[in-house]
Amino acid sequence: MSTRQTLSLCLLIPFLALTAYALYTVGYIGIFDYHRHSPAGWQVFADLVIALIIVMMFLIPDAKKAGRNPWPWVIATLFLGSIAPLCYLVLGKKTEKSA
């Protein structure tokens, strides 16, 4: 396992636990609903959207370069947020450059 995969896994596991707790507590829609009540919430949500778009701008060419289909990861990112790119990194195929 590469350093990138190990670091991604170390981020993914506690983030999955936090996400599970949030989903259990407020549900999928509740996560989004929380952000619509104030300009601060709008800013945080917009920042998340921008950050995930930037991540996908790197993920798509990286997946194509590695011979992986990027579109399942893009769709998963739209529904799961950061979980999908973290899974992409954890499950990444080793290339000569990433070794």
C-alpha cells in the first residue's frame, strides 16, 4: 500500500464514522438542510462544492491515465461528497509514478 493510499485510508475511516453519525442523527437531507438557514451555511456549502469540483478536475484525468473509468467516481462524488474521492485514492491502482 502506497503512502497516498495509507493517508487516504486514515482520513476515510474516521470521516465515515462521522458521516454515519450525522446520517443517523439528521438523515441525508438534514445534512444539506442545516446549511440553508444562514449565509455562513451557504458559504460552507459553496466552499464544499467548489472544493469537490477541483477534486474532480484532478480525478478525471488521473483515472483516465490509470486506465480507470472516472464517471462512477464523479457520480459517487456528487452523492457522497469527499467519501468517493477518498475511496478512489484508497482503491487506486499502483502506477510506476505513484510507487
